[in-house]
Amino acid sequence: MNPIHIPDDWHENALLTFEEFCDLIHTPQRTVRDWRQRGIGPRWARFNGCGRLYVTVAEARRFLRAAMTAEHPSGRTETDRTEAT
């Protein structure tokens, strides 16, 4: 399994649409909507009353970093499991 990577040359303040974010993390939109309703996932923003949801590249990186180091029921982090293999 390849880790999700956000290109280093993407500016921290650049915006990703909801759809772009879902494509980037290879996750169905329905799942990300469910996360949003449960208060899980990145912080989203709407601009000028626009119905579209956006996330900054910095927030997407923060979310992915946190998800990759989240503790699993085994007591090991994703980072620990990756290093063990």
C-alpha cells in the first residue's frame, strides 16, 4: 500500500475542493461526508456564501499526519507498524 503524499511544492495556503481532497486520499465522498458530520477529519471552509467546501493544503497535511500517527487498538501507531514491516 502506497502512503498518501501531498506534493512538497503545493503552497500551504492553496485550496483543495471537497472532491479533490477525496480523490487525493482515495476515500469515497460518502465516507468523508460522514466524518464531517461526526466532527472527524480536516477543518473545512466555505467562502462568500459559496456552497462548495474547501480545505487548505496545510490542513490536509495536518489531518494526514495525525491519521498516520494515530494509535490503533494494538497499542502501536501506524508509524510503528510501518517501521516493523
